[in-house]
Amino acid sequence: MVFLQHHRNGNFDLHMLSATTLREIRSWDKSDDIQSASEKYLATRREDGLYVRGFDTPWRRIADCPNTRQAGQVRFVNEDSLIVTGCGRVQLLRVDGQILFTTPKLPKGHHLLRAASATTDGRLVAVPADKMSGVTIETLDMYRRPVPWRILLYDTKSNSLVSALKFDWQYACAFSPNSSTLVLLSGGIVELFRLPQPSR
């Protein structure tokens, strides 16, 4: 499915289309600003927290992280689980509000960046972070800078940091469908990292 959202005259209209034919399956007039959608649920952030609804059910508040000016993200990683960035943490939640994972305290000096991602089974979470280095002295044209940047890879079952991958510039990353590999694009270079597999 494909979701299209229009903002017209102060209201949002949401349209659900077939991914193969692009024909409209259904639509919602005067919808909320939808931040993410799965095949069953819609999610949005309001001033008082995170809300989820089914296509034909009312909104339910499932988390207390409000929609603020702080950079944040809400995204479904599978049909009924979301990854939420903001409020100084990354969380993996089910649509019923059950918290599956919360990032522990980041390594000293590291700060969250906006986008995080997770494997579809929710076992691994990738959290981009930067670490500021140097000093700021404007008269000498010296400034603190984020070097090197990291993607912190967490195992949600053991709640532990399993790897810290370096990247140098703007990036994009994605997990393979079978959760065996993380693909990282940074500075025009594509790197593949084999991920730790659960013990049998």
C-alpha cells in the first residue's frame, strides 16, 4: 500500500492507494497529520504524546513523548511495532504501548541524531549519534565538530551495545530483510556489515 497525505485549507486528507495499480482503496477527510503508517495502523505525534489508531478505530495515546521542536521521528518497522526518536532517547514500542526497547545512556559525549532504524523482527536497533570534538574559538576560526560519527548498534534482547560503526558524512542505512546485514551509505561509499546472529 501507498499512503498520500495532502494539506489543504488547514486540514489533512489521507489517501490509501494500491502499490501495484495506484488506485485509491480508501481515504480519510480532515485527518490528523500522519507521521507513519503500516498495513493496519496509523501513528501521529501530538503535543501530549504519541497516538496510534487502526483504520476504523479511534486514536489511542500510547506514549508520553510529546511533539516538540526537538528533532524526532516516528516510523513503523513492521505491522504493529514503531521506532520513536526524540525526548533524548530511542524507543521500540508495540501499538498497544508495550515498550520493547529503550536506548540506555549513550556513551559519554555522544548525542542522538534524528533517524534510527530497526530490523523487522525488532532484534537490532541502529542509532546514529555524533560526538563533538575540539573547542570553539571564533576569533581563531576554530569550532567544535562531530568526528567521527557513529551508528550505535543495540541488541534489544540483551539490552546491550554490540557495535559502533564509523561514518564520516551524510549517511543512509538500512537492514537487509533477513536481518543479517546492515548497509551503510556515507560519503559516496557503500559498506556492508554482517550482523551478529542470535544463538540457536
